[in-house]
Amino acid sequence: MSFIEKIADAVAKLNVELGPVFVIKKTVVSSTILTASAVDITGLSSGGELEVVNVIVKTDSTGLAGGTNFQILSNNAKGLANIFVETVANLGANKTMDLNAASVTKIRTILESGKKLQVQNTVANGSGAGTIDIYIVFRRLTPDATIVAV
């Protein structure tokens, strides 16, 4: 067995033991991020639990404007709702940030089956036409667990 085949075999075994990793992407316009109600970025998960391994956000040449904090949250029945919280001021033009670098809240979590992810601002609604690409890296904890962006 070649070195590459050994690596591929080890990765395959890891994916079987921990569940495959997959990514979903959602693009959100700044002016659609509200304070009064959270905006869905995924549909309901199904088939079991999903670990949120990482969150990566990337803004366009305009970036976000309006609110005080930008939040990615879940509607889980248990645990902390907020997963990723960053000040809107830090998400201006052409910014990239991941879960480890978030300045307010950065917590890996388990998304419960039948739950979803949402975005919301604090203090004020978002404004302007800037966009943010949101990449969520998931690991299946149950073989049939899945979720899609909406």
C-alpha cells in the first residue's frame, strides 16, 4: 500500500468513526439582518445531530453596516444559542473571520436534530447592500444527519 493509499485509508476510517465533514454556504445581504427576529440561514436539520466544527465569514467590498453585533445562532433546546458573534464594525469591507477569531462569542456546538441556524443583529437592523458569505463546517454525529442552506 502506497503512502497516499495509507492516508486515504486513514481518512476514510476517521470519517466512519466521526462522521463525514461537509460545508454549507449562505450569502446574506446586510439590510436583511434584523434585530426583532432572527433570519433563517438553514432549514431544519434531520436524521440526527451535527457538530458545528467551524464558521467562516467573508464580506464583500462593502461589508456589513447597521447593527452593533452580528450573530449566528441556533434554535437548539439546550445549550447556548449564540455560536458566532462579532461586532459589525469588524465586518466591514473585505473581511474574513473564522470561529476561533470571533471577538464576542466563539463556541463549537452540537446542532440538535430538527433545529436550524439563523443570523441576527443586536441594537439595530442591518443596512446597505453589502453581503456576507457564511460557511458552516459540520461533522455528522449520526450517519444520516443532514442540513441545507435556505
